[in-house]
Amino acid sequence: MALPRSGPVRSEHARRAILQATATLLAERGYDHLTIEGIAAAAGVGKQTIYRWWSSKGDIIAECLLEGMVVPGRGELPDTGDIRADLTRWLRDLADMLARDEGELLLRSLIAAAAEHVEVGRRLRDVLAGPESLSGRLERATGTVPNLPRGAPVEEIAEALIGALLLRALSRSPLQPADIDRLLRAVLG
Amino acid sequence: MALPRSGPVRSEHARRAILQATATLLAERGYDHLTIEGIAAAAGVGKQTIYRWWSSKGDIIAECLLEGMVVPGRGELPDTGDIRADLTRWLRDLADMLARDEGELLLRSLIAAAAEHVEVGRRLRDVLAGPESLSGRLERATGTVPNLPRGAPVEEIAEALIGALLLRALSRSPLQPADIDRLLRAVLG
């Protein structure tokens, strides 16, 4: 889905290898153990190739997020017309991912990266809660259920849902199906 | 407010100095630049004194949180009987803190610490959203406004509000008064 940058084909190949290596290492080892050296070795490129395009590991993670390489749930928010059922299914899938050790480590790694790099924070919010994801789905659903009238604060509802998910990841408190129902009741009445 | 631990008075004095130094350095320099060496120097104790009581900087931050030394808003949630007005005032105070560079750095530092240390994550959630803070205030308010009936999911409402705040801090998007009104509309209707 990424368009090739200007430059020779070989550069785009290296760029993809670097992004893929970053996504894999982030999920396997966590943000603290992610190094430019480790990414270079896994991608089969020299460190200088990485530094030609990015100034820090945070910048690479931000680009991974933009290209949908680290958050599996991206764009897969269902749209059957029943907003509560769709959100329930999507949040259960995210909660299932978080209930697995590697899923929890990945989200905590992304949060740690976001705490350090502004661009990671912005893209994490966009990818999970933004108009192409949750808030867009909510916007299209306004007027279809009593508790989501036209003009409802869809961005804030999206931020509240995703924020609650992040807080659960930070406190290692898995979201059970009953918690998801209550969370949806908290924002959709 | 902390009770002295068992042991001589001098130990409690050193313990308080270490916690205070940690809180100050965390707010001034951020989590990444916080080291046991730096805490020891600022507190005027040896590193071994610190390692006698704590195994990592995350453990010290967790204890700071427990003693109310790093989150200024702790316990200051007003209770005038008007839940929406009280939450508006409290969230505006928190947003004002976040709008200042040092406040934003402090919250991002706590989030980074929480991403790494489970105990920091749990206490951050308790301090900001727990029964002695936000969810307790919400629980007492159930039944006083139409959108917060008895049995309302107060824990999830609290997590949604605090989670949204964390997500704003991570994406460096200050909460304006109008955003706070919309956020409260998202969870209180």
C-alpha cells in the first residue's frame, strides 16, 4: 500500500525491510530493547542506510504506524450498520490481542515510544481513534441510535474508548467481555 | 501522610529525601533521563541506600504515586454536589497543568514509567481514576443526574475520562475548555 519514494527500486526494498524489521523487533523485544543496530542487523542493511532516512527509532516506528505495520486492528473496524455490535466485536478483538503477552508488550511498547516521540503519539491516536478508523465509523453512525445523535462528540467518544484501552494496557488489567459492555454503556448510554 | 517504616528515624528521613528527589527529577528531566545515580546525588544518599529499599526507578516512582508526590491533582477533585461542574473544574485544572511544558513532561514521564513497570501503571490508574479519586466521586453522584443513574458503570466512565486525557498527552493535543465540555458530553450525555 505504500507508494515508492523517489529513488531507485533498491532503496524502496531496503526501506520496507527496515520498517518490517522494526515492527517485528518492537513486538518481540519491546521498545526499550529496540536499537538502530538491531534493526540494521535484522534488515540486512548498514546503520548509515537507516540514518539517511530517519533520525531516531521513534521516527521509524511512526512510519510503521502510518503504513499499518504494527497495529493489526487498523482499518478492520466492521461496519454492519449496527454500531454497538460492531464496536463490541472490534473491542473484543483488540482485548483478545492485549490478553496475549506479545499483544500487550506491543501496545505498551507503542505507548513508551509515544511518550518519547511526538509523531508516534499523534499517529497512534490517528490510527486507533482517528477519522479513518473509530471516529469516522462513529460519525457515520450518528443518527442511527438514540444515544448517538447527529452532532455527537464522536472524536471525544473515540478518544475515551481508546484511552480506556491504553489505561488497561498500562495497568495490566485485561478487558473482559463484561468490561467492554460497560465501557460501551459509559460512552453510548 | 506516610507512616514511618520500621527502623530508625534516620532511615525514614532518607526514604522521604529519595522519594522527593525522584519526584523532582522526574518532573524536571523526564523518565528517560532519570537514573538511580542522579536520585542518590540529589537526595544526598549512597546508591546502596536506594537499592536496599527498591530494585528499580520504576519501584520508586510507584511509591511516589502512592504517597501523592507526583500527581498534583490527587484527591483535590471538588465535591459541591454538582458532578458536571466539579468534573469540569477538575479536568480544566488537569488540562492547565498539561498545557505547561513541565506538566506535559511529567505526565508523559509517568506514562513511560507505567509502560515499563506494572506497579506504576496500576497506581497511576488508581490515583487518577480509582475509588478514592474519580470513580469514587462518580459513584457518590449516581442518582443525582439523569445520565448517571444508580448502577452506572462508574469505573469505566472514570477510565474513559482519564484515558482520553492520557491519549491527549501522548499526542500533544492540549484539551481546550470546549474539548472538555465535549468529553463530558461523551460520557455523561
